[in-house]
Amino acid sequence: MILTTLSLGAESVKNSKAKISRVMTWVPPYATNICMYRLNETFGGMGMKNGLTHLGLQFWRPSEKGKIQLVGDFQPIDDASIIQFRKWGDTHKVQILLCVYNGYKDGWNWDLAKNAFDTHRKQFIAT
């Protein structure tokens, strides 16, 4: 009886018509090491890899001329950092996203964002 119930329960989950939602978090440029640690952390065998669908890397910001550039005023972000998160995403079937971020150590730079999104819109989209 218990085995039948368990197998029927598993079958119900497999055939469920429940909608799968997007579950996303972000990695800020000032905490890449702690974020990787947290992504790999588990609690009773369950972890971020079991719940996330998307991971946004906030490693880029708009430039003065509407392009994008790597954030450089917190800690160095390099190809190795990006590749490490991309590999984590590939391993756990979590989509990795490039996030354009207008934060600085002293706060948000809304003028820079407006410049890229409005004044240099065509260049920004082409980038």
C-alpha cells in the first residue's frame, strides 16, 4: 500500500500541469566570492541549484558613449569570474544573464543610465 502510494505520488508530480515559474537572483560585482559560496551551499541536500532558473551577473555598466563595460570599482571582474558563473549555470541548468548595472560605491548613477538608455539608445542596443 505504501509503495503504491509513493509511486502514484511520483507519477502525479511527473504529470503535473503546474506552471514552472522563473526564480532569479543576482550576483553583484562587490561580492562574487561569497555569492559563489552561497550558490554551492546546501541545506539537507537542497540548495540554490535546486530552485533557481536564472542568475543575473551585474558585472557590466553603461559607458558614457552608450556602450557597455565591465564594472571595475569594486573588485576586478575578469573573464575567469564570468566563466566560473557560466560553468555553474551550465552544470545546474540555470540560465546566466548579462545584467547592465548602474551602481557605484557611492550609490546609483542615474545620469549614466539615462545617457545610455536615452541619449545613446541606438549605440546601447547595438552593443
